[in-house]
Amino acid sequence: MIQCRMNEHNWNKTAGLLLKTEMKRKNMTSEKLAKRLKKIGVDTTADSIRQKISRGTLKTSLLLQCLYIMKTDSLDIGYLFPKEEE
């Protein structure tokens, strides 16, 4: 039963929610994020980041790059997933 629900889970939307939450926690705007990404060779814009989050098309590589430049060393991800009944 749990496996069935997780198969239906929208993982891309979850990645976007994770990034959005971490950006708020770090007081990071999409503009600041895009500027810092350019410094490590990632060519993107603030609008592109916002669109990827809202559409659920955020790739894992971009998520990891964003977490890296925000100096995220740990994540609490429990809020991202619904509590499952045994």
C-alpha cells in the first residue's frame, strides 16, 4: 500500500518544494540564486528558476547546485512526505 502511494508521488514537484523552502530558510531570492549559479558556470535566470519550481521540472543536478551555493549542509525533509499508516 505504501509503495503504491509513493509511486504516484510527484517527485519533481517535491524537489521544487524542497528548493523553495530552503531558499526561504536562507533568505535567498531567485535573483540572488541565479547570480550565484552563474559564478559556478550555470547559465540560468531568476525567471527560469521560478518556472522550473512552479512547473515541477526542476532537475536533480540544478537542485544540488543550488543547495551547494546556498551552503546547505543538512536538510530536514520529513515535511515533504505524507505520514503513512502501517
